[in-house]
Amino acid sequence: MNTKIVILGAGYGGLMTAVKLQKLLNYNEAQVTLVNKHNYHYLTTWLHEPAAGTLHHDNCRIEIDTVIDKNKVNFVQGTVESIQSEERKVTLQDGTTLDYDYLVIGLGSEPETFGIQGLKEHAFSIRSINSVRMIKEHIEYMFSKYRNEPSRKDYLNFIVGGAGFTGIEFVGELADRIPELCKEFDVDPSFVKIYNIEAAPTALPGFDPELVEYAMNILRDKGVTFKINTPIKECNPDGVILADGEEIKAGTIVWTGGVRGNSIIEKSGFEVMRGRVKVDEYLRAPGHDNVFIVGDGALIFNEENGRPYPPTAQIAIQQGETLAANLVVTVRGAGEMKKFVPELKGTVASLGKGEAIGIVGNKKIYGNTAALMKKVIDHRYLYMLGGVGLVLKKSKF
Ligand code: FAD
Ligand code: NAD
């Protein structure tokens, strides 16, 4: 009987594991099943663009069928409900159960709301094709609503809670979209306000201060108002209340205040910290030699400074590659598994059209050069996943 490998989630980590496995395994060497909610993989790292409406959401998704080899990987479209690790089974929402010898969990993340009242109910978050389609539609609706109730200028206020990389990238796109919306809905651009609110004493906490300043200046010039060192304390249908008591009204609130691991992992009995499992050097969950976690659900530490690595696509992709090779070693019972050590190439964040900041290697980049680098990174991933064909199909150039 062939070894059964079940991969949950076709995100950066899960899909890369599947694509590498199909390259490395011979036919019939293992039975690989990939489970995902949708029949497409989405490019989370691009989602701030369709959320603002500067790119169509179809550009950010890839049919799973077009990147997997059906002779080697069986794709199941379904929503995972729970994992029964004792019985080596996964249950899907439709009641189907799948059994496994080895399990790869790549279910991504969920918004971390820190228990802030009203956030779950009244704020949007940038997390999937479905969520960003709703943000884009809502933004347009608020413009049309304002046209019918001109006394409600607050409909044209936008609050983006959290000035981490997601918040910064989103306000950059949003600021680019506003002039177009104002033209379409006959709105005076000076009526529109974008607030990016951050709890920490700086935007992009921990990032290079010179690049942070550059980013904030670019975004301010585009019309973004920063409120730094002012945590959001509460969210309601009409806006937010800050820790200092100030109330800001808005028609659109987008929460970009951080992420935690998918709650299915915790509900299935794995020990977690902010929803993430502290995995071993082979990405295994403690006490489970046959359960591997990749991507945002895996907590790994930088041995040099003892701090956790941030959850990024860059790391999820590398984990998928290493894990696929280790699974092949395990299936064949020959060779040695490789420890996972991230090879960080840098960070580049977009600030809207033609503008970005980044550190590549130890070189700081900004402006057009950084914007070009961001596109190169995006295309490199497409190439890794589906070769030149996929690059040409989804190219941003
Ligand atoms: P994901 O890519 O989120 O995939 C999870 C998959 O699991 C999805 O396909 C989802 O549909 C599926 N799934 C979830 N629940 C279920 C279920 N119950 N049943 C079945 N399937 C399910 N990182 C970078 O390195 N560089 C960047 O430039 C960058 N930019 C970003 C920009 C934005 C706007 C955002 C929001 C994040 C960005 N990140 C970036 C972070 C990066 O996107 C995440 O770290 C990465 O997506 C994590 O990959 P993953 O494989 O863990 O999960
Ligand atoms: P994050 O955790 O990096 O940033 C969240 C921000 O929200 C923080 O600055 C935090 O101080 C702030 N915050 C928290 N509570 C708040 C409150 N009550 N009021 C106001 N502000 C509050 O989360 P993210 O930006 O969603 O990023 C998630 C992960 O994805 C990170 O690892 C990030 O590096 C990665 N990412 C990378 C890129 C890129 O490389 N270009 C882009 C987007 C995201």
C-alpha cells in the first residue's frame, strides 16, 4: 500500500509542497492528496491591490488544476473542519474523512483582533479573494451612498487599523484609487480622508527608520493621514475609538493589525502560541512525528536573536520546498531529512504605483527601483510555481 500524504491548504506553503512533491516523486511512489477550500490558489501578497480596486481579483488567482500533475496529486476541493491526529484522519465540512500517514498543514492565518470590541463585526480584513472583492465593492458603495446623502461626509472616511506592511501597502493602493473614484462619482477629492492608525511609536515597527520615513512621506503626499502611537480600542458601525478617547467616524474600516494561525489547528488539539505551532527543525508539530506545518501556522525562531520569524510567503515557500524533499526521503526510507533554516533574501513593500521601499541583502532600495524589484519577486514566484507559461499569463509588466 502506498504512503498517504495529505496536504491541507493550497497556499504558498501547501501548494509549493505539492508542486515540489510531484516533481520529486516517481509515479505511484506515494498517494498525495491536496485539499483546498477553493479550486484556485490566491496570491495573498498581491491582495492589497484588488482590495483597493487597482487590479482585478482574477489576476490574483490561479486555477489549481493548471499547476498540479493530476497523475501524481489528487486535488480535493473541500473545507477542512478538524484534524483527528490520534486516528490520523481529517474531517471536511461535508462530512468526508481522509486518512493519512503524513499530514502537511498549510491552512494559513486569520486576523488577530486582540479581543478589540467590534472589530470582527465591523471591520474588513485583507485575507482572501472573497474578502477583497467585498472591500472593493464596499468602497464603491460608500461613494455612491455619499452622493445620495451629501451631509454624510464620513462615508468618505477610510480607517486602516495597523501600519504594518499590509496596512502600508493597502493605503498606498487606496490613495492611488481615490482620484479615479472621485471622478466616477463626481466627488471633490478633498472630501476623502484616509487614516492609517498605528499602536506602536512608529509605522512599520522594527523596519529601517530611514525607509519608514521615506514611505510615510510618499504616502502623506498621496493624502494619507497617519495616527501613530494611538491604539484602536474599539470599533463600531460608524468608526473607531482610540485609546486616547478620540472617535473617528468612517464608512470603511479595514483591520490590518496582524495575524494569528488558522484556528483549526488549535481546535484540533495542537499546542499553539497565537494560533501557531512551535515546530521542530523538520517542521514537525511537537509529539507528532507525522504532522508537518508550513507557512503562517508554523512558529519558528531565529537562533541568532531568539525572536520568532514573522509569518511571510517567502518563508512559507521555502518551507514547502524543504518539506517536499524531506517527505520524499521519508517515503523512500533512504537518505537524511534536511533541517529547515530560512534564507531571507530581504523585504520589499509597495507604496502604490511606481513606489516601494525595501531591503535586499543588506542594501536599502526605494522608489522605482524598489517597485521594479517587487514585480521581480512576484514573477519569480509565478515562475517557481508554473514556469514561463504562468509568468506570461499573470505578468504585471
Ligand atoms: P496562505 O497563502 O494564506 O494559504 C492558505 C490556504 O489555505 C488558502 O488557499 C486557503 O483558501 C486555504 N484554507 C484556509 N482554511 C481552509 C480550510 N478550512 N479548508 C481548506 N482550505 C483552507 N509575505 C511576503 O513574504 N512578502 C510579501 O510581499 C507579502 N505581502 C503580503 C501582502 C498582503 C496584503 C498580505 C495580507 C500578506 C502578505 N505577505 C507577504 C504575507 C503572506 O501572504 C503570508 O505569510 C502567506 O500567504 C502565508 O502562506 P500560507 O501558505 O501559510 O497560507
Ligand atoms: P503585522 O503584525 O506585521 O502588523 C500589524 C500592525 O498593527 C503592527 O504595526 C501593530 O503595532 C499594529 N497594531 C496592532 N494592534 C493595533 C491597534 N489596536 N491599533 C492600531 N494598530 C495596531 O501584520 P501585517 O501587516 O498584517 O503583516 C502580517 C505578516 O505578513 C507579517 O509577517 C508581514 O511581514 C507580512 N507581510 C509582508 C509584506 C511584504 O513583505 N511586502 C506585506 C504584507 C505583509
